[in-house]
Amino acid sequence: MKQRSLLVAVVAIAMALALAVTCILYFASPGKNVIAEGSTQTSADETLADAASDSDTEATAPTAVESYDFTSAGFDQSTWTRVAAGTGNSSITAGTGLQTTYGLNVNRNGYATPNPLKGEITDGFSVIFTAAVTGGITNGESMFGFNPTADPNDDPFNCLFICSDGYTVRLNANGNDGSGVQLPGTNFYDIVGTDSLDMTDLSQYILTVDASAITIYLNGVLIISYPWTAGNTAAYGYDTLTFVNNSDYFNVGIASFWGNAEMTVSGVSLYNTALTAGEIAAINASYADFTQLNALLNELESFSASNYDTSLEGWDTAYSAFTNALAAAESLSFFTATQTEVNSAYTALSAAYEGLTNFYRTPDIADGLVSAYPLSSDGYDITDPSNSSNEVLVMNGSATASLTAGDSFSRRQGRTAAKTYDPTLIRDRELSFTSAVTGSMTGLKIPSAAFADVTTSTGMTLSVDLFVDTWTAAPQPHGSLWIRTFQLGSKASGDGASSSQIYFDIGSQFILDIEATRFNITTPAPSNVNHTYDGAGDIIAGEWFSVSLAFDPSSLSITLYVSSDTTDRINNYTGKDSYTYTAPSQAIFNEIFSAIINGADNWIGRSFWSSDSNLLGLASNLTVYNRALTSDEITQLHEISDVTSLVTTE
């Protein structure tokens, strides 16, 4: 039986509560909320609404040590020092706020002021940061932080900063020198989130730190809590508090050597205590309660028109009502919306969503199947076995090297499947490893016929089962990063750097361990998409796992699903591990999608870069659909051990 899901998908927590006004405007939008993954974090399963039952509920709004309203016409800039390197630029404009341009490495910018929390911290601290972050949203560019000097260029590796993805927190005192060299000392860490918070609209970001955890809130909603690991309280919790308590400056924008976000900051408040849920509720108590609406918006994150029969009469009208209600709900500002407006938006969106139920179609994984390759015998497309042009998987891209030879197949865990490497060039796992792994030795090519009847309008789902061999001989065949499970798209001339492509790769070795993965989407200029997601699924060597990639033109989304029966059991997870990328425009979605369905460089187990290691393992059950399967259908597909059962052949 094919594997069940691997990791819990990124958990979304949608709530917001009644919120209050302090001396500055704080932002919050009713956007959707996502929980990051990782061994050093806990999910935010206790919301602020849940906290209403705690004794903390009656807490009063505490007084900030210092607050700054950058939008005030009378804002006193005298204590703020503009800091810039290279072409970086920043400014404070009355009525607008503090603005920074995106800066990286030699070009970075921002402001610094004497740290109001210096000498004020005992048990914890908090920062309420109100801003719209519109550029540099990765895990490197800082929103704000603390430094011993006003200009991080003078002391670039001695800082605590919060990155513009909203999840990543870094303390680098005595840490990395920026070139990979570890400096003496233990006052450093990287808490790297695996997702990004949506702060492109004006947002209220709250960081609270005490000796037990770092906790992050967005728009009044508890997003994530990173507890200090057992045994490392001194290195993490204590040193963080001590570092901030001793830092001379608080920085907005440039707070580290690695760059700064592009943003407009409305205000900042700093507290010498770790704010509790009740205190945050008290601070924000005058704002409308978005709890119900955010919960519904959270549910609709997984909405896909592919789940519905769009050919039925009345669909266009019902779908238009739904998209209009959704847009209206998402446009509400946490700062300006009244409770009546929020309640009305919830009612309208609920009714419009309910109106789509008559069009919902029962999951059917036989519907829309364009091609199916079992990869277990002769390599032919079983939907059209008489057509030799559909012979699948030409090793090394050669049309004459089909997988009909016995040594091109292997049997693992009761399943016969195609090898993703040429056994005449790379010896089998039971023998010593003698050859380097290069792009010229391996890879199973997906023929263009696999994408018959797939267009950018129909959407697509591509799925494959994979098996990563467990290698123990030295040197390790998986001795480098970027081991491709699949590489899809159109390869540029040269070594692939300018390609329109999608790839999914895994870690550097597989010795009794679970390996992290990376999902990347790239396009060349003028689109310049370079989107990477780390942690899109974990994989154990020596076990079958399933990968699906769904393209949904209705939502401009590309979703990766990964599942594995064994890791499911080991980690006690339920559900698929999934990650969704949403293209910023129809044109970019079509560019990425077209590069695959019209390209000639779609590979399983091989990279566009010749220096990358490739997958030494097996592949089976390659299927292509001319629609985006639903998550329920993906689950059903991943449970099938032989795709021949999906097709009736004569």
C-alpha cells in the first residue's frame, strides 16, 4: 500500500481578538495566519481567544517604557540617527512614517536610537512593531533589532535581530562572522522559520521574550512560540535577555550586516516585560474582534475551484459572489474596521461559501487522468500502450535507452520500480561506490506526451513515488546538497541558472536519519522569481514516499504534497505535508507552468546543474492529470500501490 502523509502541513491558526489603542497606531490585518515548522518551536494552539478563560484575561494594558509614533507631525527625530551603507536610503516623513528601502549586504539602511530597554530588563521584554513590510521578505533581512553600536556596519556580527519573514530570530553575539567561520563564545543562535508571515499590508507585529521562550504575535493573534531547548536556557534565554539589557541601541531597518527589509513603519513600543495574552488583548481592546472571520479565512486557504464542477449552470454567478465576498473580507483593516463591518463580512462570506456546495464534486482520482506510467515493467504509457512514442523515461535523455532491460529495475519493499540511475555507471548499493554522481549518469526523463491535454487553463497534477537508497559505503554518493527528486521546466543553455524551473531536493546523506527538503521555483528575467521553501517534507532513506505537484490556475497556486507511511508512524503525524506557492500574477503562473508542460527537460532524479548530486533510488507510479487534484484526492492517490488500477486497458 502506498504511503500515507508525512508531516503535518503548515498549521494555520486564525484568530484575532478584541484589541486596544495605545499611544501609537498599531496595525493588524485580518490576513491568514500560518504556523511554522521545526523542532525548536511549538504550535500556537492556544489563541488569544482561548486565553480569555485565564486569570490573565482581566489584565490591564501595561505602560510601555517608550513609544514612538513615526506618523505624528510633531514626531521628535532628534534621538534617531539615520544609518546607511552604499546606496541604502531611509527617511522619516510626517504623516507617513519611517521608510526604508530594501538593502542587502553593502547596501542597507535604517535608523538607530538609544535603547530604551537598556538596564530595564529583569524577566523579559516585548516589542510592538507596526509596519508594512513590502520587500526583502526572506530569512535574512532585518525588520528591527538591538546592537551595541548605532551602526551595525561598525560591529556587523554583534546583534539580535528579527528577520523580515516574521518568523526568524537571530542572536549573533560571538556567532558567525558572515563567512561561515564560527567566532568564540556561545551567545548566538538562529531560529529560522520555515514560512513567511504576510505583513505586506500595515501589520502589528509583537515579539515577546522571557527566560522560557520567544513568542510571536501578528495582528493580535499568537502565531508561534519557540521554547528554549532543554539544557540551553543559559545559552538562549538568559543570554538573549542579557544581550538586550546591555545593548546601547535599538535599530529599525538595518540591524545586522545581512541587510534590511523594505518597509514603512508607523510606530514602535518597547516594554520591559514579556507581554501576556491578556495584556495584549487589553492593549488592543478597542479594535473589532476578527476571531470568527479569521477562522473562516483560514479555512478558505485551501479553497480550490478544481474541487467543484464549474460546467454546471449557475457556477459563474455563485463563484463571482464568493470571490467578491472573499475580497471584501480580506480588505478590512484591523485598525479601521468596525465590529458591524467585520460581522457583516463574516455573514456574507459564509453565505457565499455555502452557495458553492451545490457545485462540489465527489473526489474521483480517475477523472482527468492524462497519462499513467507504472515504471515497473516495460515503461509504456498504459493509457495508450500501442503508441511507442509514449515510452517513458529515457535514461540520460537518450531516446534509445528505454527502461526495458532487467538491470534498469529493482525490487524494494515488495515493489518493482525503475532505477533513477544508470547501473552500468553507478554500481548497486550492495557494492562499493566507485563513480561520482553527475547529471550525465542519472535521471529518468518524462516524455512530452505525458502532458497531452494539459493546458495553463486546465491546471495539472503530477505525482510520482520515490525510494531513496540507504548507502553506507564511503565516500557517500549523497555527499552534497541539491539531490533532485524531480527537476521540471525548460533548461537554459549552459548550466541551468537562467531556467524557468521547479525542483524538489533533499539533504546531503541518508544514514538512519530523516532528511529535510527544499522546494524551489525560479524564472529568469524579466519575471525574476526565485522562491525557495525549506522543510516542505522530510524523507527517510530506504522507504517509499510520494510526491505530488498541483497547479491550480483558478488560484494561481502551485502546491507540493509529500507523504510517507514510515515517517508518519515514527513522528506520529497525521495528514499530508504540503506547501503552497501563489504566483503574484497570471503571467508568472503561466510562465512557470508553460515551461513544464511545453518543455523538454522534465526529469526525475536529475538536476539542471551538472555539479549536483542526483537521486540514487527508484521511481514508480508516475501520473499526470489535466486538473489540480484536491487534497482528499491526493490522499487517495498516495494510497494506491499500482496506478494500473486507475486505467482500463484492452
